Amino acid sequence: MGKYRNSQNLLHWHPDCELLYVEHGKIDVFCERKKHTLIDGQALFIDSEQVHYMQAADQDTVLIVIIFDYNVIRSFSGRFYLASPVLSEGYRIPAVYKKLREILMSKRAFYGAEASCRVLSLMIEVFRNEPLSEKTNDENRTTEVFKRLLEEMNTNYRFMTFEDAASFMSMSPAYFSRFFKKTTGITFSQQLNSVRTDAAIRLLKENDEKSMTEIADLCGFGSIRNFNRIFKALTGYTPRELPRGYNLNERFSYPSDRAFNPTLYDCELIESTVEC
């Protein structure tokens, strides 16, 4: 749990559930194939393994974040999911957050079980009062394959092509193009170019010996001209002009079961139950 100012992160997924509440400001959250704009007092629930990202509309936006194990709600959420991730009310989340924080910080006997019970009670209320949809096996299979595709893109970005991705999903090129845009909010080429550009940025930071042509080839750009064009379009700089401390403020995906923190550097953790 924690409070974040100017919350921003990259397109990602994780097995845990995530509950968001806007304490102050405005934020855009992409989840369940749509972008949702939240303002003061609004809440959103991100179910286990849903692809998502968020971008605060201004630097003073403060977001309450409660992340919990999917097993806490598995007994009733295994068959159903919320028809819309945006909740119809705030469900007293700030008060629940305050109580959870007290429980977790005090660390009295059985505090973990007590915190889980508080979250379970809250989520039962949410699922009782919000419109639900029933999960289907076809949706689950498609989601699993798509998450593996995101991992493939992150690992094999050098050789990945649109045709490879469509074949991986067992979809026609035209259907896959529509599916990818609807699922992520961006096109396949935007996603792949972002992954390749981020890889190039890391190589530029880590290795001064490789030539620009070598970096372009290692990251899958095909030609130095293509590399320079895409790199500048995404960063605003040519590869040679890139500032030393630059971080790509672009949304692309990493598999969540690896050591990756999708939170961007401009995001500030202002309160947490984790001891640093």
C-alpha cells in the first residue's frame, strides 16, 4: 500500500489485484481495453493479470494504491469480473486505507490475516454492488497467449515482426491489428518501436564502445536511418544527442514475473507501509 504523487507507469500486468483511489487531482488509467479518466473521489479496480498503465494529468495528483494477492478474493472472483473497472462510488477507501496502514505498521499478532480480512470485506461489498460479467474460457485462453506475446516482444524485439506476432496469436493480420490496438490502446508498431528504443537507450548508457550502426542492428531497427528517425520521434533527440540521465517516458510492456518496476522516475512515493 502507499500514496503516490504524479503516478505514472508503463504498460504492464501482474498477478496481484490493484485498487486505486484519487485523493487529489486527475489521472488517466488504461485498463480493460479502454482509457478511463478519474478525478477526486473516484476509484478503479484492476483485476489480477489485467494489462494496464496510468498517467497523472498533473504533478500534484495524489493516488492511494492498495495491492493485494488475488487469492484473497479468488472464492468469488474466479467466475466473475467487474463489467467496468471504474467503481460507481468510493467505498470509503481512504478510511479503509488508513485502517489497513495502522494494521500493517503495528505488526501485532496475525496482522497479515487481519489486513486480508479487511480487504476481503471491502471487495465483497464492491462485487455485490457493481455490475458483473462472467469469465469465459475463450477469454482466459486469449489473455494468456497475449501475455506470452508481450514477453516475447520484450525478449526477442530484435527479430520480432508483425507477421510473427499475428501468427503467435493464431490471428489473421487484419484481426490481430485491431485486437492489439483494442487491447493496449496503441498499435503493434508503436509498442515494438518503444521496446526497441528503450533497449537502445540502455545500450547507449551502458556501452560507449558500440557504434550507432551496431546498436541499431542489435535493437532490430534494420538500418541506421530507420533507427535515427524512430529514436528522435519517441525521445525528441538523436541517439548522439541523448542526455545522460534520460529515461523513456513511453508506455511499453514487460512481463511482471521478472525483476521489473514499471513505475516511472517522475512518480513520487509519499507514503508507504514498506520499510525502506
